[in-house]
Amino acid sequence: MIPSGLESFPIGKVYLNQDAYKVSNTEADTNEPRVSNVDSEKSITSDELLYHFYPQKSSLVVNALIQCLQDEYVFTQRCAFDFLSSHMPLKSDLLSFNEKVCLVEAGCCLLLKKNDSIIRRLYSWVIGHIKDKEGSDVFISVKNDVALQVFVKSMHNLFRGVPKDAKSANAPLQIVKTIFEDNEGLTDRLLPEIASVMVRYLETYKSGYEFSEELTSFGRKFLSSEKQLVLIWQALGSELSELMVEENYKKVLQTINLIKFFLTSYDSTKEKFASKSKYLKPIFARILMSMSSLSNNLVIMENTIPALRLISEILVILEKEAQLESFGLMAEGVKKFVTFYVQFLSLIMEGKYEKDEESWKYVEEAFSLATRNVVAIQVYVDSDREGADWLNRLVQCIEEPKMPGEVTLICIEGIISIYEKLASGISAYRCLQACIQKEGEIIAKLWDMIGQSPNDRKVVELIKRADFIMPVVLSSCVINKLLDDHPPRKVDAMNRFALFWKLAAEYFPLFVPFVSEPLCLFHMIDFLNHDHPLVRHSSKSWLAESTRHLDRILDPIISRLLKNSCEETCNKEVGQLVYTSPYDTRIAIDAFKRLRSILINNKTDLTNFMMNTPVNQDLVELYRKEKSRQMFDLLRERDTYLQLLLFLSLKFIRGQAAEKLGPQFVTENAAVNACGCEFLELILTNVEPSERAPEVAAWVIKPLLLGLQNTFVCKDSVMQVEILKLVRHIQFKCATQSRLYAENCIAIFGDPLYMGIIQSGLESDLSYVRSSYISYVKATLPLYTDFLGENIEFMINHIMKYLSNNLAKCSAVSGSKVEGEKCIANENDILQILGGVKAVIHHYFFEADAELEREDRIALQKLMNMPSGKKARVCVDRTRMSILENIGGLFINCQRIWKQPKPKVIKNFKLTHIGVLPFTNQNYSDTLDMYYKEQFSFALIEKEFTSYQQGIIAIVLPIIQRHPGNSEAVTIA
Amino acid sequence: MIFQIHCGDGDPEQAKKGPKAWGSSLAFYSPGLFSFYQFAKLDVKLKFNDLIKKYYLRLGSEILACLNGLIGILLLGLDDQNEEALKGVEDILQALERKVGTRMFYGTIWLVSILSCNIFS
């Protein structure tokens, strides 16, 4: 069909010479192609030109040209470009915009082949006009230039292709890269135009394709320069802005997703690109402003979620920037966002949203994100402002009892976030803190939600955060609940605590609750000894449930004990540990009391735990600061709680208060010493399995003996007895048929300090100290036979000597007061000493033989390669002899005994004793004879004997009866 | 000779009937003929030109059936270095344009470039 107006066109006129119909390039001021006809006087119009020379242009001519451009021969391609340059410049109207785009796109594909002549021709055709005669760029904006618009559009089309493999996927980026490398001046103008399409292309193929990884890697390389990133950010920002002006919120969302993708996947040079925030902030402000519209006035909340997430992510990046100055757009954005948030909160409080699971899920998520963001953006608000309506509403929402638990939790999280920001030193939050005021009530509400909310994990997490940021508030809130006088309420509070404890251990194994403010935990432990059985029961249940995480209970106690240190001086050689400044003795006593309570109530689990669990690193750090640790070489790398507790016990057993600290502190410290002893004894008693008890005892023997010796130096009579009890405990309660036990006993008896300690104890002026030591010696007599070997004689000799010395001393002062009441030696004292002597004699004369035959002793002998029974018997016999030889000396100076009224001599039962005057072996018979004649020639009737004399008779009589051959010393006439 | 037989050379009766009687069959055979043109020697090309002038240009609308091929080989002939041959080709092309009209003539050129792009090389 011939276009109108062409009917008169001369059919058959030859126009073969195409040069005649070239579109004039010289006339830059017009877009109309000028056609000249050299052969004809009549010039033809562009319509005529199109009709005759480019029939079916869109389908035929353009395709033919594309075919030529894609020809396998470079010559064809060159010809095609030459034709395009001469006959179809982009600024002419000969081709439509889309046709030009198709041709340029086909031309751009040739850039991949890297043929210089082709590339030169392509640039000449497309962007030749933006270069002046000297080849430098003439600035023409894309908006004002069709050719550039075509160029941009063709690049867009390149990114719209569907790649099949890595090569074709990278091709668009490669082409764009080549264009920008060859024409640096164009990057500023063209990259912003194609940024959105390019990022979308990268986003579309980011994953799920076999070439995705390669494409991403190529994209990252391409977009590695700051300049390019800035241009892309600008482009994305202005696109967002334009879409918002258009109120096309579907596309706004798409662009937001795109920004988010680019932010997370491509802009990884966060550190390098410091000025990014400059470009991010406007985008950020625009998103803030768009919130209300995005949600369609708070109707469809799911639309806002991507935007809210992006805000969160940008906030994280902006947070790293040193300068957080506000600016106009941002202030407006923040204001609009806060308005949006208040409206949102109001709707939630009014219950406007449907509670069906699907839509409520979106509302909940949107509210959570919005709350987080509204708190975070307060940094851009002037710190001098007064009040914050949104915050008041938030607090109201928390107080509202009808609110769903999730909403309350989100609100509380917001409040806790404010405190966290404040703690990190951001001043903008200071005035917000003033607005809250009711933090105690808020935390109490949070605490009450344990076990009530479907999202227990969230509740526990928030309590964890609160514990970190406001431990005092949390602790006092929990204590208030725990100290309720009403037992059921108290039990309820305890159960809640127990539940929290359990959940916290389950969800956050590394979190130790109430580390900085452990008072509430201590209350729970103290309830183990509460008067009310229900309370006790609850506390015990809690403890039983916590067995897997006992460190959470022990750590706060131990750390408090370690932190409660003072200045101290140690002398490892002498074994002295002296406090030179006071510490809080109450804390130490309480700590031991609590440890004791736990141990008593959960023996098996705690001992298992102590012996098998390495100490937490925090405690190890604290332990390393302890000066006194050099005294007790107990805790090493990866050692258990047992070692640490042993260290603490020993430290507090051994620590002596300097006198300068005053009598009160000295007394208080003595109480701590006693607590330490008590606890150490408890540990030793409860070691599980009991076979390991000697192993544990081995660690403490040396420090204990040193401590015991020191108690005599310091004249600390209480500890003299207490530590002896521990030593005794080790020897008897930690007794097993093991080599270790035998070694322990040998370690004790063989210690150079041991004899001195026994001497000091036996010779003590104090009746109860002395009686303890006599009792100890009585109890340990069988062990001497077992473990001392040839040294028994020496040991018994000394013991008898100390006893006799003391007997003499006591008898001398008996019944009289010497320097205060403590030196009163009475009948009991003498009887005690006599009891000791009796025990020694009784053991060696009547029991030792049987002892030597004991089965377990024989077994022990084999184990320890001890002297055989025969050798031991020789030792015992020698000891007997020694006793017999010395028995007379035992009663020297026992004036008190013999100054009793002489009893009547009855019948033939006479008892003679030596005594009063010192004697030697040489004059032994003479002396005996003398005393017999002069003083002791009396007969004693049993019932008329004094108690002392009865004691002596009880000692001597059996020996005489049994060993008449050795009765020179004691004669019964 | 085939042309002579078909066109009735020497047979006035046949000549009178004109080419229309057999034009369609000429178009049918032509593709076989055209393929020789590109690689033909100069003297053959000259003869070829004459053949086209003599027989093809005489055709009426039947020439359209073989126009694609004809223009295809003539375009190749434009590259010829021999002036006589080139002149002959140009004459033929002008005659063809006149015969089929400019629109058809150029339309065919574009079509030929789609169908056999490497004719330019």
C-alpha cells in the first residue's frame, strides 16, 4: 500500500546512487533527514524515502541490518556500521526509538569481540557527536540527547536477556564494563541510568543458577570502585524518591528490596567506603517517610516489613559512622516515622487488627521491627527535646493488662534497648530514660511473664539483657517477689525463679544469671534452710533440677568470695597468711554457709560436679589475682571446682588477721576460719566415690599441718582443735585400703612438724585443747603400729614424756587458780591424762598383738612393702619395754595425787608407787625401796582410793598381773 | 541454447508468443544458473550479463519470481573490477529498478541481505 502523498512518485526513476540519499550530518540543528536527488529537480520527503528505500522498515530493514552486524565477517560488520553512520545516524528520525535501540544493542554485542575497527565505528555511530574535533567530551546530558537515551535503553535491554551459561550471564556486565573503560567521561551519565536494571539483573540471578556464583564474583569485581558504588547508591536513592513521588508503592517495595540486596551482597567494602553514609542517609530518610503510605495507612502491614528490615540494616551501617548529625530530610523522616509508629501502636492497643494467625504474624513482626527502629532512630533526634509521646504510649502499652503477650514483650524489648543505648554512652537517650521512670514495674512485668508467655525464649532473652544492663533493678525486683511473706506467693515466686533458671540454662548455656547482683540467687539458696517446709521443698527441687548446671549457682558464690579479698602478706616457708586490711567477713561466712547448704542438700551431684567439672575461665582469672594462691599450689589449668573450693577453704582456714585490725575483726576472722574448717570437713566427708577421698586429702595435708603449727604460734586455741579434727578426719574417715591412704598417713606422721604439733597439743594449758589431742593420740595408736615402723618407740616415748610432764604440771596446780580461769586444772584434766596413758599402755600390752594379726594390716603391709609382722612385733616389744621402763617417771611430781589422806592399810593389798623425787635407773631399786618404806607403805582399799589413784591402779594393775616379770617398778605386796 | 529453445530464438512464431509463455519455468531454473555467476570468468560474466539483458529483462511480472536471486548475483557483480562488466551490471540494475519499481527493488536488496548476508563479503 502506497502512503498517501506518494501517488505522484515517479515510478521507474532510478535512485540507485545511494549517496544521494544520505542523511545530512552537517546540519546539527535539525532532526529532519534531508534528502537530495541529484537526478531530479524534485526532492523527496522522508516519507517517500522510507516508502521506496526502506520498505517494511521495522521488519525488513532493521532485521537486515542486525543480520549484517551479526555476520561472521568483520568486513560485513564494518560495512553495516559505515552504512548506519552515513545513512542512519541516531539523531535522525529515520528509525524509530525502538528500532535504534535494537540496532545499538546488536552493535554493543560486538564489543565482546574486541575488534578495534568495529568498536571505533560503533562509538562513532552512537556517541560520535559528543566528542568535539579534538576528541574531548562535550557535555550533553542523557535527558537532552536521543542517542544517549538509545544507548542507555539498549544497555537496559542487554540486562533483560535470559542468560544460559556463565559466558552469556557475564556478557552484559562485560559490555558495560568495556563501554565505561573506553569512555570514562560517560560513566557519570550512563551508570546512574542503568544502575537499577543492572542491580536487578544481579539480584535475579544471585542464586539458583549454575552461573550465579561466577556472575556475583564478576559483578563484585566490576563494582569495586568507590566511584561506581556512589553512583549506584545515588541512582537507587533517586529512583526511590521518584517512585515515592509517583506513589507507586509496589515499585517502591521492589526498589527497597533491591537496595537491601545491594547493601548486603555487593557493598561489602564497608570499612573502605567511609562516605557511604552520605548516600545512604537520604535513602534512609525517604524510607522512613514512606512507611505510613507503604502500609496503606497501617492496613496492610506485611508490605512494610521489607522496608522496616532495610531500615534496621542501614541503621547498623550508619551506627558505625562517627558523625551522626541530623539534617533536614532525616529530621522529617524521623518525625514521620514516629507518627507512623504512634498510630500503629494506637491501633494495636485498640485491638483493631485481626487476631487470625496469618495476618497477626505480620502485624507482630512489623511491630517488632518498628519498635526496634523507632528506638534506634532516636539518635537522630535532638537530645534537648522534651518528652517523647511514643515512649509514653509504649509504657502504657506495657501496663495494659489486656495486651497480647507478644506485644508486651516487644514493648519491653524497646525499653531495654533504650537502656542498652544509654549504657553505650549515646547521650540522645538520656532524656528518654527520664520519661520511663517505671523501669522497676516494667521489669517486674517481664519477670511475671516467665511461664506465661508462649515465647519463653524471648522472655528469658530479655531478662538476660536486663540482667546485663540493669542488674540492680532486676535483682531487687526478683528479691521483692521472693521475700513475700505469704508462703504460697513466695513459693510461686520461687517456682518462677526455678523455671527461669532452667530455661536460661537451656537457651543460653553460656549465660550465668545474676553474676553482678547475685542476691536473689543467694536468697534461693538460703531458702534451703527455711522454716516453712513448702519453701524448703521448692528450693530443694530447684537445686535438684539445676544439677547439670551447678556452675551457674556456684560461680556467683565463689566469685563473690574471690572478689572479697583484701591485702594480705604470705610467707610460704613459714606458712603464714596474714590479712593486713580488713575484708567483709560476713560475705565469707555467708558464702561458706551457702556452699555448705548446697553440699548438704545435694551431696552426690555436687561432689560429682566438683570433681569432674573444670573451673570457668572467669573464675580462673579471678583466682590468678589471688596473692595467696602461691601458698597452696592447687589450681592448675583445666582443674576442677574441687581444687578451687579446697583452695578457698584452706585460704580462709589459714588466714590470720593482723592485730592492728582490731579485736573485733580478729574475732570475726576466727569465725571465718572455723567456717572454712567446717566446709573442708564437709567436702572430705562427701567425696564421691569415697575411694577418691584419700586423693583429695593428699592435696590438703601439708597446708593443714602448716596451719596447725601456726595456730600454736598464734595461740589460736579454736583452730588448734578444729584443724586437728580435720587431720583426724583425713586419717580415719578418708581411709581406704589404698596405697594413697597409706601414703597420706605416712605423710602426716612423717612430717617434721607433726611431733611438734602433738607436743604443743598435749602440753597445752587449755583443758579442751589437751583433751582433744589426748583423744587424737588414743585414736591414732593403732596407726602408729601400722605406719611408723621402727619409729614407734621414739614416738611413744615422747608421747609418754609429754603426758607425764603435763600430768605433773596439772597435779601441781590442781584445784588452784593460776592466772585466770583457763589454767584451772581439775580432777578431770588429770583423769584425761591418765586416760591417755592408760590407752597407750593398754594398746601396747593388750591389743598390739592382735592388731599385728589384723587382715587389713597384712594386706596393707603387702601394698606398702612395710616391715613384716615379725619385725613389727620386735618394735612393739621394744616399745613395751620402753613403757615399762618409763612408767615410773610418769608420776614424778604428781604431788597432788599423793597428797591425799593416807588410806588405811587393809589386808595384804598394798600398792607402792614411785614418784615425788626424780630417779634414775641406777638408783631405781633404792628409790623404790625408800618410797615403799617411807611414804607408800600403806595398803589401799579399792573403794577408798581417790579417783586419781583408781586411775593409776587401773593402769598399772593389769600390767603387773600380765607381766609379773617386769614388775620391779610396781609392786603389789 | 536452453534459452534459445525456450525463447524461441530463430522461431518467429515462438517469438511472437513472447516470454510470458515460459517465464515461470525460467524462474524455476534460474537458481541453478545464478550460482555460477559469482565464480565465473570475465568473458562468461559478460555473456551472462547479455543473457540477463536479453532474456530476463524481457520478462514481465514473472521476473519477480527470481528477483531475489537475480539481485543477489548482480550485487556481487558490483564489486567487479572490469569496467565493462561493472557497467553492464549497473545497467541491468537500473533496468531492473525501472522494471519492478524502486520499492520492490530496494525491498529485495534488504531481503537478500537477510537471506544471504555474506554476499557483501
